[in-house]
Amino acid sequence: MENAELRLHLESCHGQSFRWALHCCERDRVEAEDVLQTAYLKVLDGRARFDGRSSFSTWLSAVIRRTAADERRRRILHFARHAPLHESAPLATERAGATEESESTERHAMLESALAVLPRRQREVLLLVFYHERTVEEAAMVIGIGVGSARTHYARGKQRLRELLQYSEIRHDG
Amino acid sequence: MTDEWNDQDLGKAFAELREGDAATTPPFGPVYAAALAAATRRKAIAPRRRAVSSAAAAAVVLAIAGAGWLSLHSRVSPLSPRFADSGAPAFSLSTWRSPTAFLLHGPNDMLLNTLPTITASPAELNVLGLPAGPRRRS
């Protein structure tokens, strides 16, 4: 694929790619931007090649996910070697999109809190299906698991998410 | 939201979250430009890296081959035609003696290598009932 064509594809998926990178980086915006730029670099220098087995955006989401995982491992190794034991920093250094208290913000916070409790695979499948509006099969390709496993994660994750949201609502109303 | 949080409710909640995040997406241009610049730099240094890697691999292969050749040809076999040219003493199979042959000799070598003889006279042998000599056929 030529650079001009690659640019067009990358630009068309940019918003969705950044939001997916944000979820892969636990909503750390700075890290998400770095991961997204590294993913674009891999695409441009040929380390990641689109083979046409899925849609371009599905393939790019898989590249972003792997890049975020590599960055996470690199950071863990770096801290294990160099950083002394100290109190851990807050998880979300800059929460994207929340600027004022509102009912919508509270629902967002409730949803994000519930998602954070889920196991990683369940969270990823639900985000890909509900947030990024992909099919379960596409979600399976992004994560690199079988379709059957993805369906299981989807069903269990959805059930668990419902329970968590209902519990959060009860706590909020109570 | 309903009490049961059906798929429609979940979809609506996620859609609201998506709309909130859309406003914070960084522009495409700068991110792409930074990635393209980094890719260009990587491509510029890639040929030098390949040349260095190839040279290192060739050096390793040559070193291993040289060590193997030296090991093979450092000792010349006595059976080799080149042995005589190497200045070592000539080898003859008929005159060769094992350096550990002395271990096979012992104090009883004479007993093993000679036949015992009886020194008694024929008269004495006759008394003993032993034949004095080889029997003559009549």
C-alpha cells in the first residue's frame, strides 16, 4: 500500500484509533498519543503490514493494542529496574472529556468505574462492540482470540457490567 | 436507564461516552507528521545497520571456519604422505614396537617360553617305570 493511500486510511480511522488507544492505555491521554504515534510509525516503516484479511480499521486496532501492550511491558520493566518503591501515581492522569459535574458525567464515571472492575478481555470485547461499534468477530480479530472465546467474554462481561451498573445506581440513589 | 440495563441502555451509555471522548481527539496532522519523520529517519539508518550486521555475521562465519581448518590440519597423521616431509622420524610397521610392550613381560617368561626337560638317566627312569626314550617300532 502506497504512502498516500496509507495516509488516507489512517486519517479516516484517526478518531476511532485514538479512542481505542485511550482505552488500551487505561485512559492515560499522554500515553495514548504516544502509542498512537508509534502505531502509525510501525505502519509507515513497514513493520506492520496490512494483509487484507480484515478491514483496515480492525487491523489497525490490533496494531494499536499490541503497541500499547509493548509499551506497558517496557514501562513495567523500566520501573522494576530503576524506580525505588514509592506510592503509586493516580491511575488516570488526565481523564479525557470530564470538565464539569453533570448527570452525564456521573453516568460516564459510573460506566468507567464498572468497566475498570471487569477482567481485561471482557472489558476489551465490550468496548470494541459497544463503544467502537464492531461485531464480536471483529473484536476477536483485534484481540487475537477465537470467535467462541470472544462470544463468551462478551456474554459474561455484559452480564457482569449490568450487575455492576445496577449496584452503582442503587448506591447512588441510596 | 432501566433497572435491567438491556443492550439498548448499554449502547446508549457507551455512545454518550464516545461523544465525550470525540471532543478530545488530537488532530491527525501533527501525529502523522511526527510518525512519518520518525519512519524516514529509520529508513535512512537501515542500510548502515544491515551492512554492519552482514559484516559481523561474515566475520563470525570466517572465524569458525578458520578455527575448524586449523584444528583439522594442525597435527599430521603418521599415515599421511606428508608425514615424512614434516621432519618426523620414518615409520615402519615391521619395526614398530608398542611403548607399553614391557608391561607384558614378567618373571615367569622363561617358564612360558621353554619346554621342561627331565634330566634322569635311563636306568632311573626304568626303575620309575617310565620310558627312557621314544619307543622303537619293531
